[in-house]
Amino acid sequence: MKIRTATKEDSADILKLIKELASFEKEVDAVNCTVEDINRFSFGDEKLISSLVLEVEQKVVAMAVYFFSWSTWTGKKSLYLEDLYIQKSHRKKGYATKLIQELASIALSKDCQRLDLMVLEWNVNAIELYKKHSFKLKTDWIPCRLERQDMQKLIQKA
């Protein structure tokens, strides 16, 4: 098992894992991301995200996609874990813990105050894993999202 920073050559593997994650989350038709998008926002001039990949026998079997945000309250950076996914045949081997440890190490090395993520309420295995590692489940915040078409409608009302 080896964890490393993803390279451009991993983009197709990352997209494959993103699609597997979407299927796991029962959102298989929601993925519009392409290899080009991953390259653009991971390795191009518009870099927004970073990724770790976990290899077993030189094959990518897991990923953690993350980015940095900033907290107005702490005045510090936070590492936001967008997605952590491990292929089904490689689960229950401690790989998620290893990826979380690596992310915590990155966060600390970048002077982050927090490591944030969201988890689906029905994903009890993930919830138990995060609790085991001292993540605090926030129940007083409600995730909100304004989709592109609604942004366009909002602007048209102005």
C-alpha cells in the first residue's frame, strides 16, 4: 500500500473512482466531470483542488480529493475533504484511516485550524470511522446549495 500525491497521469483513475463514488451514493447520473476538468482544476493554471491516491500493487484503488478554505472566525486555513473513496474490494483494511492521517499531516503542515468534511447521514460506516477519529458531527448547520440555473434566475431578478 502506498499513498502519494496524485499526478496528471492519475486523472483517468480519479475520474473512475469519482464515478464509483457517485454510484455508491446513488447519484450515478450526476457526474459530469471529465478528465479535462480534473486536469484543469488539479494541475492547470486554475488549480483549485489536490488529491491523494492510494495504490495497491501499483493500481490506484482509493482517493482523497481536497482543497483549502479560510475561516473568518479563526483567521486560519482549513483543509476541506471533498471526497474520500475506497474501492469496495479494498475496504476494511485501514486505508481510510491512513488517508485521513495523511490529510491531517498535510493540514498541520499548512497551518490549518481544522479538517472539514460532509458525510451522508445514511453512510453509517463512514460516520463511525469519523467518530472513531474524533471528528465532531455538526448537527446545527444545514448544508445549502444554489445551483447554476438558480443563480442565473437570481441575477435576472436584479
